[in-house]
Amino acid sequence: MAASSRAATFLSQSEITLSVVTAKVDQERCASCLICVRVCPYGVPRINKEGVSEIDEALCRGCGICAAECPAKAIELNWYEDDQVMSKVDALLQGILP
């Protein structure tokens, strides 16, 4: 009864808010190695008709495992792009290094 009550609460909402942190694939860099498909605990990445990885943003939970495991670095998380993270690391190191 608790599960049905929770499902009814979820389904009765007029709008569903999704997380802004989701993975995205740079299809130019994707090597179709299937690592993201194998490591995702939610089974979200799929290989599309063009033969490259595709991630459904509505299903993605933003855990980042696929981005961490991608050997081609073709997957990034929104709000945690590589350039942003490296910029923060550089700023932190400027205060430490002579």
C-alpha cells in the first residue's frame, strides 16, 4: 500500500522536475566501445542507429559513472564539464604553487 501511495503521489503531479545534472555524449568523439552501456547502473546509455552512444536525459540520474569510465572522454556531465573542473583545479593550485 505504501508503494502504491507513493506512485499515486508522483503520478498526480502536473509537472515533474528532473535533475539538471545529466550526462551528454559528444557523438563526434564516441568510439562505440560500449563501456558506458555496461557500467551504467540504471541502463540509460544506448547505441543509436548511427552507431554511437546516446543518453536519454529524462532517464539519466547524473551519477557520472559513464563519464568517468569513457576512454574517449566523449561523455561529460552538465554542470561538471571538464573545462570547468580543470579551471577550478588551476585556480586552487595557483595559491599553492610558487
